[in-house]
Amino acid sequence: MTISGIVECSTCKQKIKLRHQVGVIYPVKVNIPCNKCGKTLKGEVNEKIKFVFNDDVVTMEFDYADQAMSISTELPILKSETNVVTPALTPFLAISRVFTFDEIRKHSHNLQEFQSIREDKLSHLITSYELFESQNWLYYLDHLKNNFDEDIDIIESFEYSSVMLVSLNEIIFSHLRTNYYKKEFDDKLFRKLIYKNSSKINNLKALNIEINQYIDLKEEFIKGVKLLEIFLKNANSFLPTILLSYKNDFEKSFGADLDITTFDFAELKHMFIEQFEYLSRISSLYFGLLNLNENGDFNNFGSIRGCSNLLDYCSKDNGIKKDFIKRQTFLNGYFLNTLNSQIRNGIGHLKTKYDPRTQIIKYFPYKVPGKKDEFKEIHLIDFAYLVYQQSLKVHDSLRIMAKFFDLIKS
């Protein structure tokens, strides 16, 4: 089922015909580029399945339109069908040229389950995050007891509360990632870093003392909770990227074929930077645990040159840490492109140029005079896919740290 409407750009009066593929999860933000003046029209599709734009007029006068735009809040859109003024019966079936019907079916089933959890538990989960961040464990645990599990014990400690938070995360994240991702990324990370070190309690305690000279792991955990809170508050906007993960290829680029209407670049940029910096810092703990597993000493970086010990690695700039991660086969395979320091440099330190009409982000990653005008490109949907993957890795980090705290608490 599709709905249609006309939105008139308040800047240039361009009339844009909107065609929306109706889904099950609302409200969802939508961002529509005006092809005439280049402005991004920001609005939403609300619970009544209606278009709402605060600054731009929505009308149902269909006598003519200067531009057509296909909108989907749960699926990406095939580019070749996005701005076709006179499409076939529906432009949304064209997505099957990129994804199999089985992939779309599994995605749709997962979204329906996510919706049932979202309506019942998401607001309570976000409240639990806020209470955790305040570190008042009595109110936090009492909230969990009243809204999730009446059998939860009231043990007022950081360690116990963090384990409870990670357990509750699974209520949502089991529907926001594929089983393949959990098996190949979440579980492999946990097995390498925690399971194979779980009996080395004295070494883990020493690692905790060592790494806390540079970063406060409990404070980092709270920062990770805040990042997940931001992600979950924007989870509806990420729904189209979840379908991409059903390809089980987390290095694939989709932007040559697909568009996304739930994000504007500016909304994603801050999330990417904050998640990048956080995950780069947490990689210090990952290296310590991996060194302990593989080399018997958290300070032993094996054949990786440039780090004489763990604190040496901790002191590296977060962008430079990626150069060492690349030399560690497992961590490089885990992080893939989610710690892309060139994108980080471009959007965080140097400059970017974003064109909403093409959804192409140009970023300039080099500081040296001879290369400062050289740029690389990434499409908005691929950038959103990176931020989505980063969010899953923030969830992973809390799982690792919660178990780490639990092991060393005695």
C-alpha cells in the first residue's frame, strides 16, 4: 500500500510529489531534497500515516508536480525509481532487484517483532539507561523490577547493575541485528576476549589497574550507555539499513544503487564522531584482553611493532589506533571499516561537502598542503550503514565490559 501527497518547498515553491510505502513503525523522520534550490525538507510520517513538515506546506492538490520522490521508512529505495514522475504501479517492488524476497521477508518479520517490543518496552529501556547514567542503583533496579522482571534482585552495585543492563539490551538488539552478525561478530569477540580469559582472574585484575591509569572503564561504560540511548531514540531512522545487513557483507557499498530518506547527513555526523572516539578508546581494553589470550601477557603485542606496552597503545591518538588495529587480524576483521580514520578526519577535523540531491558526501582526509584538496566520497546510505554497525559494536562493548567487571569484582 502507498500513500501520496504534495509538499511545497517554502524557499523556492517547488512542488514535490511524495509517494510513501506504508509500513508498521511510526512516527519516522523523513528528509527530502529539493532538486531546485537544494534545501533539505525535514518532516515525518506520523502515526496517522500522514506527511508532516513544519516549515513546508503539504497539500493534496495533484494537478501537477515539479519533482517526484519515493519515500520508504523501513526499506531503502532503488535509485532508478526514486525520482520517476510517472512510475509503474509502485516503485517499491523494484527493491527486489537488489534483495531477494527471502531477505525482505526475514527483515519484515524482524521489524514486526521489533515493533511489538518497541511499543511495550522501548521507553522503559531508555528510562533505565537514564537511571543507570545517574548511578542511583536503587531507583534503577526498582525500575527494572517494576517494568521488566519482578524477580530481579536489588543488589546496589555497579557490577550487578551493568550485567542487568546488558541482559535487557538483548530485548531490543536481538531484533536490530541478524543472527549471522551475532555469530560472526558478537559471539566471536566475547569468546576471544572473555571466555578464553575467564579463569585468569589475577591477570584481569592487573589489566584493570593498568588500563585505568589511562581511561576510567566504568566511566566509559556509562558513556557507552549514553551512545546506545541516542541510537535507540533514533532507531526508527536506521530501519532501512538493517535490511542491508541481511546480505551478510559488512564491507559492501550500496550507494550506487540505493537511497535512504530517513536521514540527513548532519544528523549522522555527530553520532559517527562520538562512536568512533568511544570505540577507539575501548579498543585499548580489547587489545589488552587479546594480548592476554594470545601472548599470555596484556602488554605483549607480539609481532605488532610500535607499541612497547599497553599504556603506550592507550596514549596513541584515537585515529592512529586504527593503524595498529589493521595489523591485528582479529580486531581488524571485527572493526572492518567502522573505525575509518579518513572519514573521521574529514568530518571531524577538516571538511566535508554534502549534496542532498545526490546523497553523496565528499570528505577531505588530508592535512598536508599538497593533498589538502584531494577528496573521497561515500554515499549517505553507506555512511548510515557504518553508524548502524558502530552502534552494534557499542552494544558489544558493554557486554564485554560488564562481564569483565563481574569477573574482577571479588
